[in-house]
Amino acid sequence: MNRHWNGLYELEINRVAKELGLGRTDNVEGMIIEHCLALLRGWVAVHGTPETLTELAKEFAASLDLRITEVHTEADIDAVLEEVTPVQKAVIGELKTEFGGDTDAIIVRRLDPKPWDREYWAIINCQEWHAYRRYFTTWHEIVHLLLEGQQLDFAFRHTREKRSEPAEVLVDRVAAALAFYPDMFEPVVREEYTREGRLTFDAIDRVRERIAPDASREATTSACLRHIPSPVWFLQCGMGLRASETRRLNSPQLSFFPEETPEAKLRVLKGWMSPLAKDLAIRFHPNMRVPESSIVNLGFHDVWGEAKQGTEVLDAWETSSGGSIGSGEIYVEARRRGDAEVWAIASLNADG
Ligand SMILES: [Zn+2]
């Protein structure tokens, strides 16, 4: 996302803010998010708090005249196609091919809805790897309606997996705030955090079971971090090469002699942190090596794939230029995720 993109994003958020009749502020994106949260809060004030965030999504969508249908199989797609009008069918095209690719969802506006129909219909792709995105995709479609309201001038639109257009990025950022509606989510996170005295994978699983059963583990974990009142990092690690090695491997001009073929090492792939962690200068950089002595490394190589936890020193975590990213003790819990990844939670309150 470069300067040109930032300029376009600025234009987009100002356009949306104007459309919504919002005033001027330094933080336009924050104002739009607050506006949408207020709409949700207003709905809850009238209709009461549902049991889970999944129900909140469904009921709130219905109040916007939006019907949500999840498709898990090709038979589900056939059922959808039987319901759409011939004209819409022509626009939608090959839904099976589309959902077999990178489309997360489509939304259609029923231009001539029957009295019992909802005006908008979002069809959420839950096949294969799309399934774990379905909860977030649902909120994405809800946010489109909140931001575009009655001006919505489409009959049909898809949402693809990769979306970098400013309008789509804004929708995603608002959706991230609404999907874990803080008024419902935060009290549960605080309760489970307090019960364990720290953020653990078990605590996150319980949060998910209790309040966000359809959200992915990854999304739930990063949402939990926002409400943790201590410095905590969440890391996803897997085997990989140094950036320079990857470049060389992909370059047609440069090649390796067989004896110097680079060896993949366990590295940080992605990381998130709590607000208090952001205040500290400790950063687990993407692509940095996981120390061999680390609990994260033990958790990854354990044959039984059991969770590992304990205290280790931060000093062992070094950047490629050699310096360590911090000093002192951290408490680490590591869990294998499939064959290729290990996830870790690192806390600075190393008292256990
Ligand atoms: Zn979209």
C-alpha cells in the first residue's frame, strides 16, 4: 500500500463520510467505524443482546432487509439458482465456477422483490477453505449495506478473497470492528483472561465457544488481543527462508551451488500484539528466526504435536542483524497447527 494508494483511500473515506452525513475530523476512518458501531448499538438497545455474535449478525442483517444464505455443497448452489430470476441468473453466470475459485460471496439486489422476499440476498461461499472465512464474509456484506445504504446502485456484486481496492479495505476494517462487537465480546474476553491470569489458547477457545462460534481461530485470537490489559504477542510460525535467500532462489540470474542450497528454518510468518505490547519497543518481526532453544521450536518439532508452555528468555530472539529484540523473561505457549505451522502466545507477565 503505497502513497498513491493512501491518496485513493483518503478520497474513499471522505466520500463515504460525506455520503453518511458525518462531520469533519482528523480520524475519518475511526469516525466511520464509530458511526457503524453506534447503529449496531442502537439496534441492540431496541432488540436486546443475542446469545452469540453469530446471532447478532443474522438478526442485524435481517433488520437491513438482507438475507444471508450459506452454501456448503454444489446442491446448495443448485437450490440458490432455482430461486433467482432468469435475468439475475444471466448476470450471476456460473456460480459453481465462481465459488470454486476465489470468490467469498456474492450479493444480489432483488430489483422486484416479492412481499415476502428480502431486498438484498448475500450468498456466502462456505466450500473448502472459504468456510473458515464465512463469519467475516457475512459481516463484510452487512457493512456494505451500512456504508452504501439506499444509494446502493448494483444488481449484483462479488467479494473476492484478495481485495485491495480502497472501498473494499474500508469495508473490511469496519467489519473487523463490528464482527467482534466490543460490548458483547470484551466482557467475555476479560472473564476468561482473569480466570487463567493470562491469555492462553484454552481461554481463546472458550471465548470462541461462548460468544463467537463461527469466527475463525485466527480472527478470534487477534480480536482477543485488543482487549488484553497486558503486553501479549500472538505469532504464527512456519518453515521458511531468509528474504535474501528467497530472492536468490527466485532469480533467474543467481543460482546456488548444490552445497549451499539454503535450508528452511522455523520463522515468524505473521504476528499481532495487544495495545500495551505496542507501547513497548519489542517487535517479533515477520520472517525472523525462531531460536532453537525456544518453546515455539519445541512445540513445532514435538512428534505428538502436544501444546508446550513455559518461561524462556527474550534475549535469545535475535534479528538477522544480530541484536536481540528485548531482554527478560517471557511466558510462551505453543501449539502446532496442522503440519506446517505452530502458533504461539507470548506474554511479558512471566510469573508462572
Ligand atoms: Zn466487498
